[in-house]
Amino acid sequence: MKSGVVAGRRAISISDAFAETLVVAVFASALSMLHKGFVFGIENNVFHLPIVAGLYDEPQYHDDAFIQSLRHFSSGVWLLLNNYERHFGQSQSLFFVLAYLSRLLSFVGFLCCASLVGIVDRRDKIVFSLVLCFTSFLEGDSYAGTGGLFLNYFTHSEIANGTILLAIYFAAKGRFTAATIAAGVTFFINAFMACWLVPPLALIAVSLLARRRATIGAICSQTLVGLVPCLLLAMPVLNNIVGNSEFGKPLDFDFVNYLHQYFAGHVLIDSIPIKEILSLAAVTLLGAVALYWFGAAARELQAAYCGVILLYAIGIAVPFITSAPVVLNLHLLRSSTIIHLLTALATAALATNWLRDDKAPTFLPGCLIVVLMSLGDLAFSLCIPIILSAYFTQVSNPSDTSSRRIPGYLVFAVALMIVWPWSILQNIRFNRLFAESVQEWTDVGNWVRTSTPPTAMFLVPSRPRIGGMSEAAISDLMLSRTAIFEFVSHRRIWVDYKRGAAAMWTPSYYRIWRARLTEVEGLNSLDQRLAYARRNGIGYVIDRCNPALAPSDAIFRTERLCVFQAVAQDRDAVGGDRGRPEIVGARVPTNDTPTR
């Protein structure tokens, strides 16, 4: 019942059953994408889409500090995709394909690591992947660090989740050349995430040495061989980092204070709510318990897990020792991502192991784990006492197995027919709110591109002050996300809260961002925003439409967004009829439209 159950199951190498693993991963990734959904042009795409569109090469952006800073957004993914839209178009299809391939790489990494603890049969791989598809703590961001896991949009960092899992797998198999190359690929994708690999890979090496499964000479020689392609992969990113004229220069502002003003959740533990910390503690404890159950069969995974926990502990301590940006920008608390990944891996593998035999005492607990992992909030934490109970309680096999089989299948049926479909519907509903906002901003952007001068500047809505998580409040928050607007319109934005991240790699932008954001967030009415725009030479103001305004007050509107002219423009330069507003996508409100 304990680790001996899996100890005799031979962990296979990636080449032995690669085709089978890949096929399972292909279908699992498709199901996972169906579950989570996909939206183009949201959240961190505000940094990616200007690169894909090559906006920093357009004349109207020659003095735009934020857009120019993106030349040093140092990920090899975006270095490759620079100006993609101009040459090939279809960026939305590209992002969808990349999101799918990112998810596929994660499932390949999961399945390879699962083979280390006996998940080698086709049925086991299918069950294991199915459980992962609906694991609640793999959705969205990690606790107490906000690292991306299974997201509803594409961003480069999530590709690295798969390469991190593969690096751990190769190291656990004693293949340090491949592990070092995987680390190099990770560096190409996201440099600081590659740095996170050092403690887990080092402790895996120590574990192998302690068990006499490797020698120091073999580990060092293999690592040195792998360093050659690793460095080649890292060179484009390093060259871009060093090529930044602001790299290494002393700051003229308090970096820790800036993190508090922008977002400190990747770096500073005192900025994270206690609920988040407790939730991560629950995830960590679950992973520890699940890995402990496997015993010696999971020794290298246990070592990697200890390495990640050590890394996170270092991340807690570092800000109390130094405020150097080069250190804090490693975002060590964000490494909670790997804690989530390894916990999901171990718990799903444990559940799969227990579901093999419906006559075994662990069948019903295994079914309960599947359901609890699928439920939201902290329901997964109930898996901890279930696993501990199974570990410390020796149950003989009674002759009457129906007392376990029937309830077990009923529990599994609840997951299959109620919990999982409900989770999909909830994600569809959430993504619909994003998609509606993206469509409105796309409509505004298309009109702006054809009806305003290329040099026009826009003041966009500031972050709404919301006091709850109602659908209306969430919808209003999503409407403040302007990532798609600049990509579609090719027009400049005065300031946006999310752009403050650029100060991490271009510190000179901090003063501009902070001054403008402080001024804009102090404006409490449309009249104040229009007056501010006139004082600063901003041609247009985009704001949430107010039913009290006359339709003629806006020069263009969608259902919720209105465009106002603040500074007079040459009518011939912009075109269009200024006599009345154009209305795109306006619909008669229905009962299911969120009230505001």
C-alpha cells in the first residue's frame, strides 16, 4: 500500500514511450484549453503586442518611453516575434497556437516526471492527465507569488513551466547534459525562471550522489557538455540585457517603494495577504505529504521539492538583506509556481495509483482526492488528512468490496458529470467578460486608426475603484485593460497602470509613469479628465460612457466606451463626420447584461 506498490514499476525514459506520451499530452492539452479557455489581447499582452506589431519602429513612438523600453523586454520568444504582425499578420491565431503548444509542453513535462513514480501505463497516463486538467490550484496564478500556471491567454513565462519540469526529469534520470540544455531553453524563454532551477537541480545531484546513482565526475562532465548549447541559447537574451543602456546604472528612486506602488507580490512577502500565504502553505503541505507517500521511488522529486521550498525561503529573506534591483528582479517568491507544479504532479500521480484497483482500500480515497482537487478555494487541503489516514492506517482487504467500489464510482461520477462541467461553464462565463471588453477596445481602436492623426495621444480609463468581486465589478475592471487598443490603433497612450513594470528594465521610465499615474488617478470626473488632457496636449479622452451625457457629446462610442475630443484637430487630417458620434456594437441591454 505504501511506496512498495510503485517501487517495482520501472520508470521509463522519455524515448521508450515518447509517441504514447505525446499523444496523451496532445489530447490532454486540448481538454485543458477547452476547460480554461483562451482570450487574445489581455493582461500582460500589453507588453507583448507592441513588440509583435513593431510599434517602436513607427515614427509616432520615437519618443514614447514605454514603447521604446520594450526593445529590452528580454525574452527570446519576443525577440523572435518582433514585427511578426507586419510581415505575417494573424497574430491572434499565432497566440492561440503558442498557448496550446505551451500547455502541451507542460503536459509532456508532467508525464515525464510522473514516469519517475510509476505512471507508465497508457491508462495511468490518461487518468493522470485528466486529473491535472481540472486541478483547481493549477488554474490562474500561484498563491503568494502570482506566477502563471494554466492561464486563459498566452504569455511567454508559462512556456517555461514545461521546460522546468523537463529539466527536473532529466536531472532525476541522471542526464545532466539534457537538464542543462533544458535550463538553457528556460533562460531563452525567461531568464530569471532559469535561475530558479539552480537549487532543485543541485539537490537532485546531491540525492543521486548520496544514493550512489551518479558520481561527481559524471555530473560535472555532463553539465559542462550541456553548457555549450545552454550558453548559445542564453546569448541572445544576455546580449539584449547588456545592450540596454540603463543596465547596471544606479537608481534615483527607492526600488522597494516602487514595488509597493506597482506590484510587490512577486518579491515582498509583507505585501502578500495572509490568506494567500496560508493557501500556499496548504499547497506545500499537500505536495510534501503526497511525495512522502511514494517513499524512495520519488527521492529525486523530493529533493527537487526541497530545493524549491529552499528557494522560496531565500526569496522571503532576500528583501530584508538587499534592495538591489538585479537581485529583487529574480522574483523569487514567484517560484511558488514550481511548488504548485510539483504538488499537482505528486497528488495526481498518487490519485492515479489509488484508482488502479477498484477493489483496493485506497480506491474510494483516490476518488475523493480527484473531486477535492477539482473544487475551488481550499477544498484540495482536505486531501492531506485523506493521504495521511491511508498512510498510517493498515486496512486489510475485506471480502465485501462493494462498500468501497460503489461509493467510489459515485464520487467519480460527481466529478465527471457535475464538478468538471460546472468548472468549464464558470470559465466560459469569466472569459466572456474579457472577450466583450476586448471587442469594445478593438472597435474603438479600429475607428481611431482610420479617424485620427497618427500622432494623436489618448487618455484611457484609469483603474476602477472596486469594493467586491461581483460580475459587474469584474466586468468594469476588465474594461480598464487596454492591451489590445494600442495594437489595433497604432496610437499612443498617455499612461496606464500596468505599464509601470517597464521601470524594472528601464528605470528612467519610473518618474514618467509615477507622475502621470498620480495625476490621472486624482481626476474624478470627465470634465476634469478633459481639462487635464487639454493642459497636456492630449488630443482624445476615452472614458466609460455615462448615461447622463447627450449622445452628441462623444465623437465615437461603443456600448460602454466613449471617445471625446479634448484638443481640436484638423478635420481633413482625421476624416469622418464630427456632427454626431459613430456607434459600433451598440446593443439593447438585456436582463443578463451585468448592471453597473
